[in-house]
Amino acid sequence: MTGDAVSERRRPGGRSARVVAAVHQATLEILAEVGYAGLQLTDVADRAGVNKTTVYRRWSTKAALIGDILTRFARTNVATPDTGSLRGDLELLLSGIVEALGDRAIRAVVQAAVTVDVAEDDVRRARAAFWDERFLRSGVIVERAVARGELPSTTDVREFLETAASPLYFRILMTDDVADAAYVAAVAERTVRAFAGV
């Protein structure tokens, strides 16, 4: 391998980064159109404008590609609102989840991650890393609430966030019911009351 090739491989924004970005974007578009069942790596390569062998060399299966996209999502910054109150912070956090899941491509990735066979190690690891990172970042609002005395010091951060977010994921991904501002506010209030013991 030449020095120029090594330099391009290491340089952020080089050909490798452009290929990954194009493949990820093509995957999101196809997922939004046909879902995980209809996703084919050859179609991804065609839409991304890259050689099929390039795609198969980097992602041997579509599950591996979904795992890679999840890993990228995990590194994306998560908003940690600071309104001065737990209820206000939680409402904004939950509203952000609703907004994200309103994007067909993002919703398709999340659904794919849920339905992919658990035997797919790369997806399982990426899925675990995704949620660990999300809970770590979002947990800041719970830690602030404990410091302000809004929640007991024994509050389990992950349990709190799971309790608050689960109804939204279920409603949007499973039943396709409305998760409007009123619903988000009601979920936030119920969760705060349950954990605050009021």
C-alpha cells in the first residue's frame, strides 16, 4: 500500500468516510421504503453508487450494516434539557424521542434492530452499546433531579428512563397510536409522581 493510500485511509473525510456515509444514507432510504425484510445489500450498493464488493467487504450481511448504523447513532449527541425541573426536562427528552421516531428511516432502523435475530452478535453488541450510551447521556436529567431533591437518592436512573420512554416506543413502533404533546406530558407526570413517591 502506498503512502498516499495510507494517508487517505486515515484522513477524516477521505474516500472511506465518503463510502460509509453514502452507504448509510442509502440504507436509511431503502429501510424507509421497504423495511428490513426488503433490504438487500446489492440495492444499497446501487443506490450509494459504490461497488458491490466494497459493500460486502465492509458489511458481510445486512445485519452487520444495521449494527454499524446503530453504532453511529449511539455516538450522536443526545439532548439533555435543563429546564430547572425534572418534569420539564423529561417532557423535552420524551418529545425528542417522538420526533426522532417520526422519521421513517430512524424508525425502520430501530424496528430492524428489534427484529434482527439475537444470534447476530454484531447487532446484539451494537444494540447494547446504543442503549447504554443513550441511558448514560439521558441519565443526566435524573442525576440533576436527585441533586435538586426532586427524586430520592436511591433512584435507579435506567429504571426511571425505561419507565418513561417505554410507553412511547410501544405506542409508536407497535400500535402506531398517537403520541402527541398531551400524551408525552401525561407520561412524564406519571413517571415523576411514581418515582418521587407523590
